[in-house]
Amino acid sequence: MNNSTGNFTTPETSTNTTSHSLGLVDYLEICVYSISFLFGLPAHSFVLWLIVTRTASGVASEFFSLNLSVCELGICLNGLVLVLSMWFASLSTFELFLVGFSMAGRPLFQCLICVERYLAVVHPVTFLKYKPLRYRVICCTVVWTITLGSCLLCFFLGSQSRYIYTWLSSVQMILVLSVQLFCLVAVLRALKQSGPGEKTREKEEENHMKRRAFHIILITTMTTVIMYVPNTMTGFIEILTRDSTPTVWFTGSTCFVLAGFVQPFLHLHRAGKLSCFCSS
């Protein structure tokens, strides 16, 4: 393998892998994506189990997180298939299909979660208006349609159209980051504009909920930056120079994999399942 196949911006096949010896970067990729599968699969499965076993209202309030976890399972499977495709070139086509989960699914579902928190803090009336489950189902249906389209695009275009992937994913990531940063700034302004007067118990609880929402949006935004900015910058460099550096792509892929563990960690922490490791 001469180039990294694990980044979401350059889904390329490794049809000649079996005829070439693996280099250092390839072995490092095997370690990273093995970690993604071995630890990500049980973590996201546990999150799914916690959400599904709650009451109906619990499933409704965590519906975006549930869909994100399903998408993350597809990304974990992509890591396994990518590692296996280094020895079995026939799996490369399936690996291209799974790239769509990380190219479109993860950033869009994270964006939905961020916008939902923004509405809950800044526009609570609008949030209550669109709180019923049917609106969340509509949003998730649209995202899944885009994700499936992304998977099919990666599958049919193949590795020869790597620059199309680079352009699409880079532009999409800029848009997603812009939306999340806007939500973050808006929530911060809402927290600073807390009304004067006596701080009753109800108001303290309300401020606590707002701070909690802000922290979730902040962590999600920082995670998204760490997750995609290295790949996005390298993607634009590759478009301009027509050159790809495997080491740089590996750095972006590592950030992508490690940042993916933040979402299940936050959910398990809120559910009180990590009390042995950190305070609730």
C-alpha cells in the first residue's frame, strides 16, 4: 500500500496490496482500525442497548444519538473491512461502500444533535414545537437518505474518483463546522444573558441545564474539529498539489478514530455507567 486507505476523504481500493509488502504506516493503520472495531463496537452497542431499553419518552429524547450510534457501528465495521482488505483485495469494493457512513453519516447526525441543543437553549418555544418524535424521524430519514447516497456514490465511482470524494467531504465538513460553531456561540450568548433578579431554585436548575447543554455542544464541536480538520486541510492540499502524503493522512485517520469514542463516553457518563472512572 502506497497511500492511506482509511481516511474518509480518499476512499481508495488496495487491489495491489497482496503483491506489495506492508510499510510502517500500514501496520499503524491496522492498529488504529483494530482499536476502532474492538473497542468501538461494544461501546456503541452498549449505548444502543441503554437507549432502546428506556421508556418511549427516553427513546424519543435520544433519537438522534440512537441513529448516530447505528451509524458508528457501520464505521466500526468499515475499520474491520479496511484491515482485512489489506490482505483480501476482494473486500475493497465493500470497504468503499462503508466509507459513506463516515463521509456523511457521522457529521450530519452530530450536526442534528448540535442544532437540537441550540434550539433547546436559545429557542425553547420552537424546540417544544418540534419536540415530537415524528420531526426527529423526518430529519433522520433525510440524513440516512444522504448517507446511503454517499455510500452508493463511493461504491459506483470507485477509487478513480478520489478527488471527487475530497472535494465533497471537505466542503461538507466546512459547512458542518460553520453550523456547529454558530450554535456554540449562540448558546454562549444565551448563558451570558441570564436575567437579573433573585436566583430561585428553579432558575438555578434552568441555568444548570443551559450550562450542561453548552458543555455538550462545546465538546461535540471540539471533537468534530479534531476529527475532520486534519483530513480537510490535507484534502485541499492534495487537490492543489495532486500529491498525497501517507503520514499526514494517517494522522487525520487517527484523529478520526479516537474522536469517535467521545460520543459514547459522554452518553455513558450521563447514564452513570462510568462512575467507577469519573465523578458524575
